[in-house]
Amino acid sequence: MPHQITDNSNPSEQIKICVLGAAGGIGQSLSLLLKTQIHYLLPSHTNKSINLSLYDINEEVINGVATDLSHIDTPINMSWYAGHSIDRCLQDANIVVIPAGMPRKPGMTRDDLFNINAGIIKGLTDSIYQHCDLSKVFVLVISNPVNSLVPVMHYRFKQLLNGKTDTGIERRIFGITKLDIVRASTFLKSEYETATGQISSNMPFVPVIGGHSGETILPLFSQNNWSHVLPNEVLQHLIYRVQYGGDEVVKAKNGKGSATLSMAHAAFKCVQDFVNLILGNAHEIDSINFATLRDFQERPITQGAEKLLNRIENTAFFAIPMSINLQGTNSVNYNLLNNLNAHETNELLPLCLTKLKKNIESGKVFIESSA
């Protein structure tokens, strides 16, 4: 049964964040972070409020989780829904975050999850199409495999809109790949401190581009000075750890879970950026996300997209630094590719593109074959 804590604010003054799949491992942890931390982004003198709207098909679990969260003493309004009440959850949404889906189990690759999770994402896309304002909502996809599920959503929206081009929704669908960046930063700091004996309170930033599974993940350690003190064999190990960090967690949990806590942390950092944008704290945000480089008419999505497409064998979706405003992707920064070292250029990038194209095609074919 739908439940809502009374909120008397004007909808235009309310920022609404929906979490679809809020009863799962990632969903619960992300919802906790949003309930306890996101209000710090509100300006000190404002008439705006933030509503956290949770949804899951498991009514019993979502009622328990959300009731528990609602007792936390922060000025975040809450509502929660289950079953057929997704319409009320999504109404007036500014940000829809999707961790819904089956998690990986031992021995499963992200591809193994595809058919189940693609069906879930297709259904959620239909709900967003029916109940959200497509000219304003941002959709952030966590569910795996991101490399295929973001294309599933893109091509399903294209199918549903049937030639309508004025919503710009394709500019506001992003796969969250922040966890790869979080891992690269964490792993590099550890190896750097081991090698130098110097403890740092700072975290190094390592851009991670490409996709979000295995060898489609391209961590650019060459573009952080901390990596220059490390021998090549350590750097190769770091690349592997970032690419297969999810497997490391699944193994450590002995098959009883996957990367839920670290993924929730990474997703929260990503949601923060979009909340700042919607609140007007920033007119534009810069981040790395997995997104389309072409609009529904197959034209380059924005400034820089065509040059990037020429550099990556016309791979239609790619994680790359991009500037985002309220209309969505505003520009993509392909300059990172000018600074790749020989190993990244000649070995890592070609392998990334080969596998990424297959993942993208799987998403497109799924929609075309299920029409």
C-alpha cells in the first residue's frame, strides 16, 4: 500500500528523488545515504525541500525499510510505494535512480544477468514514459549490465516516442560508472602509500572511461602523477583490480552478496551532482557517466560527440568526461584520448571497444526483438 508522510510544499519547490528497487542491497544503502546526507546540499535560506520517494515490488520489505528510514531526524520528506503504485512514486520526479534488478551470483558475469534485468529495465522505462515529465527528469541507471541496459532504455524510449523529438530524454539517461573511479582512486592510494611510505589524507583522481564491465573498463592511471612511482607490474595489477573489482567482492562475500555498499556510496556521489544542478547550486556539472553519443535521429548528441565517435570507432555509448546542464549532456570531452599511453592506446582501448560494441548491440537487439 502506498504510504506518504505529509508534505505541504509546492511541487515546484520540491526536489523529488525516486529510487526504484529501494528494498535491495544497493537500494537500502543508497536510500540511507540520501535520507541522512542529501539535505546538506539545500541552501541555508530556501523554500525548497527534498522528497525521497522509494519503490520496490516487495511490499513487505519496502514498508519495513522505509518506515525505519522515516524515523531518522533529517528534513527529508519521504514516501514509499510497492506493486502497482509506481505511478505515484514517479509523479513529478526530478531524478530517478534505478538499482532494481537481480544481483550477480557466484560464477555469473554481467552478461548472465542480461535477459532478466533487461526485462525489468524495459518495464521501468515504460513506467517513466507514462508518469514522468520527460523534458525534465534525469534517469540514473545502476542495474547491471550497464553497458547493455542503458541502450535498452535508450532504444525503448526511442520506440515509445515514435519520432517525437522534443523531450530530449536521450540527453538525460546516464549509467552510473562512478564505482570504477572510486575503486581506481582507492587502489592507487593504497599502492602509492605502500611504495613511498607516505600517508596522504588526499585521494588521487583517476579517470575511468569506456564501459562498466571487465575489459570495457579503461582506468587511465597514466593520467595521475601518483602512478608514476609504481612499477609496471603493479599498474597492470591495478588495472585488473578495477576491471574485476566486482568479482573480488562477490568472492569475499562467499557468494552471499555483491558490491552493494561501495556501489551505494558511488551512486550517492553521482546523485549529489544532479541534486546540486537541480537546486541551482551549479549551472553545469562535470562528471564521467556512461551515456549515448547520438540522439534518437542518430546525430551526434552534442558538442565534441562527433570527434569522440571518430576516435572510438563510432561506438554509440561511452563513459567519458561530460558537462551536463538542466537540458542534459551539453558537451563531451574527448581530450583524454589525446593523452593515452601506448599500452592504453594499442591494447586496452581496442579491446574495450570490441567488447563494448557487442554489449551495446545486445541491448538494441533485445528491444527490437521484443517489440
